[in-house]
Amino acid sequence: MHPDELDVTEPIVRRLIDDQFPQWRDLPLRAVSWGTVNAVYRLGADLCVRVPRRAEWAAALEQEVRWLPVLAPSLPLPIPEPVALGGPSDEFPVAWAVYSWLDGTPMLKAQRVDQTAIAEELAGFVEAMQRIEVPPDPPASNRGVPLAAYEEPVRASIPGLAADGIDVVAVTAAWEYALAAPSWSGSPVWMHGDLMPTNLLVRGDGGLAGVLDFGVCTTGDPACESLLAWMTLTWSSRARYRELVGLDDAAWARARGWALSFAVLAAPYYRRTFPVFADVARRAIAEVLAESLE
């Protein structure tokens, strides 16, 4: 997926576990996910191992290990519990981590997804995150910053969307509309920053079973969190989410811009290396363009 990926294989992960945590030496290990940021392995029945795919992403994993225990008691949905932080070895140069295993079906693979329930549960999750006290030393991230920070890379990526048959003129207009929205002037709030289908687990009844991957969690403009409304929800469930969260027109416009920025960057980047995720990005662009900008 990335030109500078680390060498991550099951034998390497097995040796990392056996050498640093011999108490788990006898637990079976198998790959279960090959995400954009971390490779994930299930360890026994109750644990999983997340291994950064690029060296620079190890810092986000260490940050996550620090903050998950702080956030978890205030959240209404299950999230992973850090169990151990592993260190570099001769074979693998950066930190990696062991977490509790959460049961559930990845949203993109779920046979049943109740969009209304998802919207309502995500709204509750977002509001719970925002009620948590902001610390003096919040984790750093590229989320929650002014949307204009993405102007250059988004503009550079828009022409590449033409290969997918996307109306680049309409995308440009939608992006400019978002940039023109009044900026956030309130106090920063906590956010997950990546509430997309790839980071959500679904129960058998179609509701949420858990939220994964807090690697980009941070504090900042709450509109950023609501990129989920286009990346994850449908038209009708998006309206329900907005009703519950209560975003004003300016925040909603910025949120739409956040969804568009992420999708514009992801669609061409993952077109060949992760087509399922590229499809999510293209769908988000379509959802943005189908929505009136009035």
C-alpha cells in the first residue's frame, strides 16, 4: 500500500511476541486485517497485536496506548484496551502493541447494518468524547486543524479523480464552499478523528459493537469528527446524526469539507492497492456532491 512499508510478516510478529512476552508464547497467532496504518493479528482468543506498517506511525500507536485508558471510562461503546507495549527488535525497528480483542463484524463485511442505529450510536459516542476534559498536553494529530491546512494536497489530488469518472469541477466547487465556511472559534474538544467504516465493528442486529483505531485522536474543531456523516452514513441517517449532534450550518459545511478532503486524497491513492477503501472514498465524494450546498 505504501512505498516505504516495514517488513511485517507473521514469523516476525511471532518472534516479537515470543521474545518480549514469553507468557503468550503458546497462544496461536493469525493475521486478521491488513489496514492502511497497522497490520493486525489475533493472538489467542482474547488479544490482538497491532504492528505499524510504516516507521513514522509508531508514534501514533504509542500515543493511542497512552490515551485509551483515559478515554474509555467516559465512552458509551467498547474500545480496545491496551495490554502491553512492545519495543523494537533486530528485525523490527519500532514499537508495536497488544490489545484486548473486541468481538464484532467489520462494518464493511457486515450482512446487516442498521444505519439509523449507527447514526444514533455514533452521535452519542461523539458527544461523549466532546464532554471529556481536554488535557494541557493533548495528543498531536492532523485532524481538527483548520480545514485550509489541506488546501494544497486536496487541490493537487482533484485532477486525479477524473480517472474514476468523477466531476472534478463539482468537486472543486464543493471544496471551495467548505473553505469559505466560518472557522471554528470555540474551545477545542476531544475527537476520535477517524470514524469510518474501517474502524467500526457491528453487532448481529446491525448496531455498533465497538470503535477501533484511535491513532489520530486529538482535540480541535468538532466539525472534523463529523466527516463520518459522509464517509459512514447514508442520506437519511446523516440527517438523523446532524439532528442529534446539533451542528450549525458553518460546522456542517466544514464537516462536509473534511469528508471531501479525506476522500479526495484517498480515492486515487488507494485505487490499486486497497480498492475496497478507494470505493468508500468514491462513495463519500458522491454523497457530498449529491447534497445541496445551500
